[in-house]
Amino acid sequence: MALNGRKAQAARNDEIIVAAAREVFIADPSAPIAAVADHAGVGISALYRRYPSKDDLLRKLCFDGLMTHIETLEAALSDDSDAWTVFETFMRRVVEKDTHSITIALAGKFTPSQELYDAAGRAGRLGAELMDRTRQAGAIRADFSDADLGAVFEQMAAIHIGDEERTSALRQRYLTLVLDGLRTATTPLPSTPPTLEERAQRWVVS
């Protein structure tokens, strides 16, 4: 059902605000919420009507990123192609969507909601399922854990060289090196994968 004029405009404003917030807060997590209104070209009152606080807006960004990640996992799990092709496609899609830039920028900057914790739990379960399926097929080195996935994605998200197109190309270049290393175990991995507690600790507001 089509939205009426006022609701359609509100929906467009929300999309503009969220896109602007992503750009502003990834570049500078300490930026004031007024910077988002300026970047979006909307009045501060319009922004506050939708997001009463900066934390509300940060939670929205993280929730959207988690939902995008969950959708990518679900698409991989519904794909009946060979296990390695599914896993590689999943990895490349996640890097293309760049949701982990949000994690790098915003971890520990606000208090997550129960909704966020629930979504993160679902993402974790789906990631474990994908990894189990890939390992059972013998398509990936056995000592690579689902707990390692987030760290790899954040390494790719940390690459920023040149413009957006160049950055995207280089991320895929280095992801290719990582993927080649995952296909065949040649050197045992030092240490152990990060625990869920270790990765969750950065979300604790100090």
C-alpha cells in the first residue's frame, strides 16, 4: 500500500537522516547530533521527533547493520551451491555492504538495547551454522572459528585508501588473500579465536 504524502515524506526524511548519521558517526563518533541534521539537510526538530537522543540514532544504525548482516547470512544458508562458493560469496557480500565500519566506530559509545542484543545473538547463531556447514563439507581449514569472522571483517573495514571505489577494490584484494589462506591449512593458527565475552566487552560504556 502506497504511503500518503506526509508519511512518504517522513519515510524519505528518515532514510536521509539514517544515511547521514552513518557518514557522520563513522567519520567522527563524537560528533553532535546537530551535525547529522546539517549533513542531512533537515531541521533539528525533525530529527529529534524521530530520534530523541543521539543514543537512539546510534542504536538505529547498529540495528540496521545487524539486520543487513543477518539477511546476508540467511541468503548464504539458503544457497545450495557448493560449500566453498557459498562461503566465499557470503564473505564478499559482507565486505561490500561494509556494516562492520559501524561496529568499529560505535562499539562502546552507547548502551545497546535488548533488541540489539537479540539481533546480535541471532547473527551469531546463523554465523555458527554457516561455519559448521562449511567445515563439515571440508571446504575450510578446521581451526578457523565463527568467532574469527567478525575480526576478519573489521580488518577489511579498516582499509581506507583513496576514494570509495579504490577502497572497495583494495578490500576485495585483501579479502582474496584471506580467503586463500582459509581454504587450505598450511600453518597452525597461533593462539585461540576471540571469545564472545572478549568481543562483547567493547560494547560496555566506560
